[in-house]
Amino acid sequence: MAELKYQPVAHDHDAFLTRAKQRTGFEATYESLALEYALADEMIKARANAGLTQDAVAARMGTTKSAVSRLESAGKHAPSLATLKRYAAAVGCGLEIKLVPREGA
């Protein structure tokens, strides 16, 4: 694994969720974006495991840091399959997609 060239910002996600769930409508909105949050989390973890900054990923993808930031922001952007493939390749990963039957369907 490559050495990290940046210092990640400490974030207590559980504490954030505890505070945020007190706001009206937050929980329903958060639940509706669960898949987007899971994808963003996977992308950020893959980039961190590769030891890359958003700038480095952008250079490998031939795009800008702000475009990578949007890709990693849940609910703000719906990336195409082609873009997800480029991101995966840039962080040294493959891309797997599967459909999972819903319970009771």
C-alpha cells in the first residue's frame, strides 16, 4: 500500500448521525439515500487504501479534483457506469455490480 500523502480529517460519524437524527425529516431522507452513501463510502475507502488524494485520482481519470469530490459526495451526483469504471481503475480496483432480490419479492 502506498504511503498516505495527506492527513485525513477525523470524523465521528456516529456522533454526527446522533445529532442529525434530531432534525425533522433527516432520518427519512438519510434512509432514502442509503445506497448512495454506501457507494460513496466504498469509493472513499478504495481511494484511501490506494493512498491517493482526490487530486491524484483526478489526474489518473483525466478530470478535476472537484469532479472527484462530487463523485464521492452521496446524493449530489449520479455517476454513470463508465465514470465508475474509470474511478475504479484510477484507484486500482475492479468494479462489481450485482442485483440482490428484495425480501418478500
